Amino acid sequence: MVETQPNVETDPCGDLLDHVRRGRPAAGQDPVKRSQIIEGARRVFIDKGFEAASMNDITREASVSKGTIYVYFANKEELFEALIEEERGTIFKNMYDVLDNADDLRETLVKFGKVLALKITSAKVIQAQRTVIGASDRIPELGARFYERGPKRGHDKVAAFLDAAIERGLLRIDDVDLAAYQFTELCLAGLFRQCIFAYRTKAPGQDEIDHIVRSGVGMFLKTYGTENLAAEESHQTIAIEARP
Amino acid sequence: MVETQPNVETDPCGDLLDHVRRGRPAAGQDPVKRSQIIEGARRVFIDKGFEAASMNDITREASVSKGTIYVYFANKEELFEALIEEERGTIFKNMYDVLDNADDLRETLVKFGKVLALKITSAKVIQAQRTVIGASDRIPELGARFYERGPKRGHDKVAAFLDAAIERGLLRIDDVDLAAYQFTELCLAGLFRQCIFAYRTKAPGQDEIDHIVRSGVGMFLKTYGTENLAAEESHQTIAIEARP
DNA sequence: GTGCAATCGAACCGATTGGTTCGAATTATT
DNA sequence: AATAATTCGAACCAATCGGTTCGATTGCAC
């Protein structure tokens, strides 16, 4: 009984209704309908951008009446934010699982780098990012929030992974934060900007990504890896005799 | 005489008037007025995006009548393209001059990297890029053209510079194209995405850029530099190497 | 001065915008 | 079947959109 008639007064999902909660008990609790609206909004927003998209388009695309949409979302901007929030979730979901498995450092980095590059440059994700970036000019908080809960969170995971590797004596890094950025950028070398500016019309293929990532990881390990370090240091003792 | 009455029939700047050239002699030849329009367009487009910007805003901002604007530019899109073309020009102008001076390899790379990072992440340029990216969803050719005549051209210059360094025996690179991308990305490590998503509200400072670039250049030279190579090779001959 | 091209400025076009309202229709609970 | 909640769908709002037109005004060249 409780389930059939959603209890609005004690609804845990309150943050969705802050604006609606007035005299009338708020409708807009059906998650199915909500998804339906967002799905329509996705199609429209993603391929027209925030400004060019019209609520009427979304109405049409979602097969939901305009009035209903305004029951679920206060206005266009709020609907857009909800969409982006969901997109962000699906984009970055499970992306960092590879990092939990830490057999071989090099292969783990390669595996993760490939997943990263593949995701970030996929047509769908690029379109979504374009939409967010375009809107960030007028709604900076939206872009910031997207970055914070998406790329930033991923960056932190990478940094944590590097920290663990340092702990294990596999890496030697002075600025872990910077190193994490460097690793990420090396995996995307050139791809992100090419894609985001529509210079590339198609997402890069597996083979190309593999080539880039392996090269990047090589570069990364050559700088921060401790593998060759012992040898390298023993080597430098020839030149630097000042050591006790 | 010729100057006061621009000769429309043999006008060299024909591509601007293709749409106007009908019965009436085309106006819209005054470069000053043209700049005036574009300057107004810049302010409006940059801070509202393509869709949200209105021709009336531009009219107001440029202090030019609407009719006149349409004498100079066929429509909104064409005006926007002209603006972007100009922006692109000013952004990338002189950016690569540093590469012509090739005293010390490391310092040249550092110097260039700093210029690059400083430009790309400056508030003005970030805003412009956001506008282009946002519009690239609907007008992909525009983004592609921007990239092609901007970042791409720069990338080619970097690659050429690396080629020259290889020629001089200072670098050893198998995939120069990739290396050029890697270098660029290392110089921007994290900055570009943070800025473009408005996660950073301010452009990075000189000190931060210096730190990033020096680290990146170090990484780059450690991988591709021939400085330590001789020593390293004599060392590695023990362990390696199936590669030609 | 005279003439003429360029610009102005305002009105106008049809279409569309985000947003609101409300009675009718639908749906499910009891 | 009765009841209550929810959604629908259409009409409506003032505002704005890009784009066009045209007569009045300006300013420069002769």
C-alpha cells in the first residue's frame, strides 16, 4: 500500500521536489516516466545543444505532455542538469574497475589507458561532452560539477593507484597529482581535441588507441618506473663520484 | 575615385558578396565597418554561444543597423564563421615563433611549451574554444576548419621541429607525429580539460605552468632524447632487444 | 551644391520560444 | 462502481527569433 501510493511527505528523494513542494502534493514520482522524459531530453539536447533544444521537441521526442514534464522538472535548465547528471553516471561507470586489479603494473596501465581512451573518444561521449562544454559558458557550475564528479573523480582514482604502486616500490614519483594527469593525457594524445573539435568524424579504432596507449605507458614508466632505476643509478655513479 | 566607389564587378573579395551580387551594386566593402560588426559579434557570440546570441544583440553591441550587417554578411552563420576565422588567426599568431630559435633543445621546448599552455588556457581563448566546440555539434565543418587551421597547423610545426632535432641527432623518435601530440599534451597536462569544463575558474598561473611544462619536457627528453642514450644503450645491450 | 551610394532605423514577417493553466481523459486503488 | 491521483493535450501568454524591406538620412566625391 505504501508502495502504490508514494509517500510524498517523507519522500527520501526530496531534492528533486524542492521547488514543487507547495500546497499540492507533488506528482512526478514515477521513475519510469522520469526516465522516459530524460531519454527524450537526451536525444534532443545531445544533438541540438542546450539553447537550440526546445521543450516542445522534448515533449514530442519523449511522447510526454508538456505539463507532465513540468511536473517532474521545474524548468529547462533543471531538466538539462538531470540529464547531464545521468550521462555522467553512465559514462564513468565501471571505467576504473581495471585499476582494482593490480597484477602487472605495465599491463594494468595499458588496459586502463585503452578503456579510458575508448570511452572518452566514443561518438556518444564526445557529443555529450560537447553539449556540456557549450553550456558551460552560460552555466559554469554545470560544467564544473560534471568535471568534478566525472573526470576529477577518475583522476583521483588514478592518483590513488599510482600511490599504491609507489608503496609497492614500482614507481618513484615526486608529484603524483601531476603524474596522474600526465598519464591520462598521454593515453589521449591528440585524440580528445581532434574529436571534440569534430576534426575527426569517427572515433579512433582499437589499433590506433593501442598504439598510442602503449607508447604513452612506455614513456610514463621510463620516467617514473623503478625497473631500470637501479641499473641507471649504478650507472650514474661513474659520473657522480661525490657519493659517500 | 576608384576607391570611393568600390568596383563591384571586378571586386577581388568576391566571396563575401556572392549572395548579394544582384541588380544592385553591393555595399559592404568598408573594412572598418566590417571590423566593427565583427567586434560586436565577438562580444555577443563569445559570451552567449551561437544559438543564444541574437542578431539584435549584435546590432546593439556593434552600434550598426541590422540592415547593414546583412549587407556585410549573408546570415548569422556566415557572420559567426567570419568571427571564428578571425579569432583563430589572432590566437595562433606568432605562437610558434619560439620554435624557429633552436639554441638549446630543452630550453626551446620549455619556452614553447609555456607559451602554448599560457595561450590555450587563457580565459579569452578558452571562451572562444568553448563557443566553437558548442557549435561543432551543429556545424561540424566549422570545428574541423578551426582545428585544421589552428591546432593542426601548430601540431605540424611541432612535428617539423622534432624532425629537425632528429636530423641534428638530438632526438630519436620512431613516430614523430605521435611524439608531437605527446609533447603538446604533456605541456597541457590536465589544464585544458579543467579549463574547458569551467572546473577552473581562473587560468593557471605562470608558476604552475612552468612546473608542468618542465616536468613534461623532462619526460619527453627522457624518452626521446639522445643525451643519455649512449650510456643507456651500452647498459641495456645486456637485456635487449629484438627491435631493428 | 549636386548627386549618389552607403548606412540607418524602424517596422514588419511568420515562426517559435519557455512557461503556465486547466478541464478532460486515463489509470489504478479500494 | 466509486474515488482519487496523474497525465494528457491543447490553448494561451508575452517575448524573441532570424530575416527582409524600404524610406529617410548621412557623408563623401565631384
